[in-house]
Amino acid sequence: MAVPLQSQFVDEMPAVLRSLLDSEFALLALLAVFVLEGAMLMYFMPSELIVPGSLVLLGTEPATIAGVIGVAVCGATVGQTALFLLAKRGGREYLLEKRWFRVSEESLDRFDGWFDRWGAVVVPVSNTLLFTRGMLTVPAGLSELEPRRFVVLSAVGTLSFELLLAGVYVLGVDALEGVLF
């Protein structure tokens, strides 16, 4: 009988990392990663790789997938809400002066234009699209959008994005295992 692909990856990991993934702290560590991703502080890892990478390490059982997606939505929404509130309180110039805020003024102008043209609906849409995740958080924070409404819009967009990523990964693994084994 063939060993599932994700089991092969996990078996080759150092014992310390494997024990962390088998512990009750795995989803807590993942939550912290998603909070940082949502706040646009994860420049060293594309958000498009976090859920598939988590599923590689943790497995693809339905409960695991649901747990990873739930943690992803909660963490990213918390991170995006923190950035939204910071934009609301600090303003555009404050963020542009910060070294950790790596969005150029030109990019921010472009996303401001998207928000001005389409309104709050671009928050979940941008959270669903590759490479634009979270980019409308700051324009939303600079607008009159209420924080509660932002939380809902951010969570809906993140949920759709993470469901798509998980679905593509699971379908891809199933296809690969059918071909390779």
C-alpha cells in the first residue's frame, strides 16, 4: 500500500518539528502565522503557500482541513482588523513612514482608487484574489467603513480564498497520488 505524500514529508522532518505538529500547539502556531499574514507582516512567505503547506504537514482529513481553514480565517481577519484600525487611527502618512509597511505610495494610490470606485465590496474580492490579499485593508481603514462591517467582509474574502487554496491542494494531491502510486 502506498504511503500518502504528506506522510512522506512529515516522516522526513526533524523530530522536534514533528512533535510540535502532533501537539495541541500546532494550530496555535498556525494562528500566529495567519495574524502576521493578515497584518501584512509576512513578507518572507507568500500567503498562497500557508494553507497548502499546513495541509502538507498536518494532513488532509476533513477535520484537519476545517481546522486549518478556521484558524486561517480567524488569524488573517484579526491581523487585517489590526491593520485596518491602525490605518483608521494613524492615517495614510503614518503608515507610509513605517519601515514595516512595505506598500509603496503608488500601490496604495492604486488601491485607494479601487476602493473609491467600487466601495467596500472590493475588500472580500481582493481577499479572494492572488497577490492582492489584504491590499484594500488600508484604504478601507482610511474610509468611513465601520470596523464590524470590515471584519465580516475580510472574513468572507479570506474564507473564499482559503477554501479555494485547500480545494486546489487536495485535488492536486489526489491526482498526484493516483499517478505516482
